[in-house]
Amino acid sequence: MNEDTFQYAIESTQVILAPQNRIETFGTTIFRFFLVSELMDTVGQVRVRDGKLHAERPTLITPAAYHRMLEGFGEKAEAFMEFLRESGAELSVMKYGFQFRKTDVQEEIVHSPLEDVIGRLRERVDRSEDPLCTIIQGIDEGWEVSLLKFATDMIERSAPRNMDEWRRRGLL
């Protein structure tokens, strides 16, 4: 993929049906995704990818643990981190880890218009009542970019609630 294709994939990504739940604060979250994309060289054919995206438990990194975050930095960076730790700076950092396993992905080519495929997927997801299921539309060549765009959007949606839960439990 070149830079234009990469940018096009990001701009073309559309979450058709967002999951009802967000990333769990104190556990692993497994989203089931259906990623649909029209085949570029064939009219009326849609690739449907069905898979899972594993979002590991978010981690709160406090000033006391900053020194473990540095790798390959010099003495000045180490000294700055020590200064933050000693000065009681309340700069906590949230870290989200995603693991994507391609082995979980199944692909199917459907010979129908995109809108029909999306409609049938919506019905399927509604029947499943799975609060962690999503339907994403992207481009075929950049489908993994679309999936990662979804992941970053979920982090953005989940972070405020995760922070609130940590505050309620006195972890911040």
C-alpha cells in the first residue's frame, strides 16, 4: 500500500453498526467484526470478513513506573522521568493493547450489492444480540487499516469511562 491508498482506506472506513459495549476496564474485550468491502475489479461482489479483535485490559501507568517505559533513551530522559516521579506529578498514562489474529478471520465472497449484504449482516447481528459485534465497511486492499481505525475509535470511546472507573476505585 502506498501513502495515498493508506489515507484512502482511513477516510473510507465507516462503522455501519457500532458495538453496544466498549473496552472493559478490568478485563480483555473480544469484539466480533464483520468487515465488508466491494471488490474493485468485479461489479456486484462483496468480500465479507468475519473475525475477532482482542482488546487487552487497559493498563494505567503511574509516575512510579515511568522508568520502565523508557528503552533506548539517555541519562537526561531518565533524569526527567525521575524528576516527574519525585515531584509527585500526577501524570498517569493509559495504555491499550490490541492483539489481532488473522487465524480468526474467515472470508466469503457474496454475489450481491453492498447494501443488501450490509442489510443481511445487520439482521444477523440483531438476532445474535451480541453487544460486542460490529459491522465495518472499508476498502478491500486496505481492510486491515479499516480494522485498526475501528480499534483506535474504540479506544477513544472507551478511555473516559475507563478513567472514571479507575477514579471510583481510587486508582488515580
